[in-house]
Amino acid sequence: MRLATWNVNSVSSRLPRLVEWLDLAKPDVLCLQETKTAEFPAAEVEALGYQVAAHGNGRWNGVALLSRIGLDDVSLGFPDEPGYPDPETRAIGATCGGARIWSLYVPNGRTVDDPHYQYKLSWLAALKTAIAAEVATGAPVAICGDFNVAPTDADVWDPSAFVGSTHVTDAERAALRALLDLGLVDIIPKPMKGNNPFTYWDYRAGMFHKDMGMRIDLVYATESLAGRVTGAYIDREARKGKSPSDHAPVVVDLD
């Protein structure tokens, strides 16, 4: 089984790249974030053998699951998911090939003194409760996506550049550790170039080529899945070329 996650930063803008990447990488399940559309262009990926489940409502947010190994018991959002002020299209789950897979787009938080930051922490706390219930069933579970949190200082290009910023605060990182405390494992992918497992680079000139990035696209899995991992990598090539997303796909292979 090949599981992947990718913040595409608008599926409409990135559709030719997405179709090309699906044909090249051939994931069995792909979690997408920031689809930014109310009408997912399903026909193009269905032609490659994928079923599609999408949760989006327009130009912001949006998540989707593409699977060629089954797509059952689809959940749009999770119980008691907080909103801003209404629930947003940030989570979708389904059973694929016997595993419960979630595609997640965690709120950004903006700045530490912005109400959106407290919304982010509340959202992560509610996610923990929802995922705890699924983990308790004993079924294999993976939560994948853009978490908008770098788990450690090693996951940002320069910790001093982020002092006082979101994505690296103690509270955000504690929320990630709380998810791991449920019995999940952080599957850390290998970069295709260099030593840094970064998955996101700002569009500003030179940041990608200088590898001034962050690891914020994560795959957390129960031990029953993590124990089957044979390899994981960050596809930096997908971040290159004309009109790329500012994120690279993370690909995990399981026996």
C-alpha cells in the first residue's frame, strides 16, 4: 500500500500536475488539502482508477481523499469540530483498504495574539478526542495532512527566525504530542535531496532553492500501520517547475 499526502494549494490550478503526479507516483491513497473548490474535478482522477471523496465549499480550505483500494464510511469533518465561527472544510475520513485514513488541514493560527490561534488549538484538541475514539477500536488509523505545526526545531530552517511566531509554539507542539500519546507514530520521511525533511517552502524568491523550509505536512499512524512502513520520502521534484504548490507530497510505502 502506498499512502501519500499533499497540500496542492488549489486543485483547479494544479490539476494537470496532480494528474501527472498520480500517474507517476501511483499512490493507492492520496490525501489532499487546500483544494479550494466546491466542485472537485473528479473525472480526471477517476480516469486513473481512483474513487474520490471531497469536502470543500469554495475558494478557501478544502480536503479530499483519492483511493483505488476502496473508499467507505466517509466522514465529512469530525464530532464536535469547532468552527470560525462555523465549521470549515478541514477534515475528511474514510476506510481505505481496511485502514481508517484522514486528510486534515489544520488552521494556520495566523499570529499568537489572533483569535485564529486559539481556534487552532481548540481544533487540535477536538481532533485528539475524535481520533482517540477511532484508535480505541483497535483498527489501523492514519491521520495525514498539513498540520501547520513544525514538531521540533529541527523541522524549521532557522529556529531563530520563528521566535514569537505560530507553527513552533509550545502549545502547538504540545497538541501534536497529545496526538502521539494516543499511540500514534510520526512517520518521518526522507528528503530526496539534502538532510532536511522539509515539506513546505514559501514562494518568496530563493527559499525553495536555499532549502529554507519547514516540515509541517505529517503522517501520524497507529503502530499497526507504522510497523508496516518500508519507506517514506518527500517528493521535492513535485515542488519544482511551473506553477507548483508551495508544498511537496509526502509518500509512505507499507508492506
